[in-house]
Amino acid sequence: MATSPEPSSGVPAEPSAGVAPSARDVRRWRRYLADERAEAASYRDLASRRSGEEREILLALADAERRHEQHWLDLLGDDVGRPLRGDWRTRSLGSLARRFGGVFVLALAQRAESRSSYETDADATATMAADERIHEEVVRGLATRGRNRMSGTFRAAVFGANDGLVSNLALILGIGASGASNQTVLLSGLAGLLAGALSMGAGEYVSVRSQRELLDASTPSPHASAALPDLDVDANELALVYRARGMTAGEAEAHASEVLSTYTAQTEIAPAPSVDEHETHGTAIGAAVSSFLFFASGALIPVLPYLLGLTGAAAVAVAGGLVGIALLATGATVGLLSGTSPVTRGLRQVAIGFGAALATYLLGRVFGATVG
């Protein structure tokens, strides 16, 4: 990985004999070298927390970064100097890898690989630039595994917190704008917290449970496998199972013939390769509990100023500030996990949340004026 902002001076990858590189080139090469070393160390740290195939893949990525490191060492020669520190993003990635080593770190690594400047740097080889693009896809694949394992409960947690923040802030602003007393606003906020958390928890439970029941209904029955030895090989009706699951007629016939020819007592009728195995939903209880707790925690934030005794514009300002910070954090978290810009996602979350709250506030003002 290389993220140096300094442009290339156009010097070829192998300096001409007797032509010393410029001080600017040396600084840029040393920065690239530091970044490659830091990234290789990050991949090794991540590998130390993995096993099996994921460990091997991460170690292979570290080896590739070492090859890039050697390229810059060869260019620098006697100008290598004292080791530099990698840029702050690469150092942060290494620090997180040593402490956590989870899917968030892989998502950060994916973004780091996408920022490589080797394609536009005359001193980096085309092979190195291609490596960085492939590394991005490799890390994306590793991060996707982690995203799939956690996305059910995580989705419920993030959306629960976001809904709690936005809905209760909107409720409080709407009630307050109508001219209601501070006590009424506070009770409305607490009621909204409890009602919303219960509703979110129940909704997540029903949603995830229903999804899993639908998936279970699509899983091949073990009773069908027991019928395999008695099938008419010439008619080969097993092929209809695979055709129903998405295979073409030719593929289904070939696969069914293979299954029957290699039948054992343990043979099962597996789904067609094209079937989506959906492992992204988590457990119903886990999603419900996460949604309840995070909605409640989010909904509590805009109520805090009123619980602490603030009133009027001061309470609204503090509630808005706290909710803005929380929305920024939840948006940035989603951005990190999805491999996109955390700043962009955070600001988008703030804009949407405040937009909904502002609309409710204006409605409260209108209704308050009408009633008055």
C-alpha cells in the first residue's frame, strides 16, 4: 500500500547509472517503504489472530508487501536512511490489528488498499499497482466473511440506536414546539423510549424468526435422501430436484447421475450450487435484544437534558448536540464496516436525522399555533 501525497517526478523505476535521485524522490521512496513495512506488519498481526485458510491468506498478503518493500529498498540503495514511520492511517491500522484484529480492521485495510497511488507513480511497477488492486479484493473477501457472521445482530443494533436517536429527538422537539410543559416533554420522551424499544425488539424477533423459517422451508428434507437407492436410474427423477433448484436440464441430469452412481448411506440431496445460503440474519433473540437495548440507549440521549433539569432552548440545544454526535458515530461505524468513507456516512446520518427532527419540530409549531 502507498498513500504518499507527493507526486512522482517521473524518474524511471531503475535510475540511470551515475544519476543520483533527487531529495524529493528519496523522501517519497522512503515514505512508500515505511508504508509497506507497516502494512506487512498489520497483516502479520491479523494473521496471528486467525487460523487455517484466513491465516494463510493474510500471511501471503504480508509476503507480497515485503516484495514491494524490496523494490523501494533497491531504488534507495545507500539512501535508505533511518526507518520512517508509516502514514497515520497505516499506523492506526497496525495498532487496531494488534488490539482487536476483527472485521472493522479488515474493513479499514480494504479502504487502505483502495488508496494506493502506485498506478500513477512512474517509480512503481505495473505489477505492484496490479497487486494493490488484487489485495483490495482479497481483503474485501475476508471482510465479507466477518460482515456476514455479524451483520444480523449488528444491523439490529445500529438501526435500533439510530431509530431511537431520531424518533425520540423528533418526538421531543415536536411536543416541545407545540407549547407543552417541560414535564410533558419529559414524560413523552420516556414513553417514546419504552414503546419504541419494545416495538423494535418485537419487530426484529418476528422479522428474523420469519426469515429463518422461510430458509428452513427451502432446505432439502433428509427423508428425500432415504429414497435414493430405490429410484429408477433410467427415469432419474432426482434430476427434477436439481432443476427445481436452478440447474439447467443438462446440469441437473449430470449431477443426479453422479449422485446416484456414488450413492452411500450418508448421501444427501444437497441444494444446487446457485442457492444463496443466507447466513446474514443472526439469531432472532440476539437481534431482538440488540434492537431493544440499542433503541433504548439511543432514545435516552435526547431525554437526558430534561432528566438533568434543563428547559426550553437550552434543553433543545443540548439534546440536538448529543444526538448529532451519536448519529455521527453510528454513521461512521457503518461506513467503516462497509468499507466506505466513515466521514461521508456519518454526515449523511446526521443530515437525515436532523431533517426528520426538523420536520417534526415545524409540525409541532404549526399545531401549537393552531391550538393556541
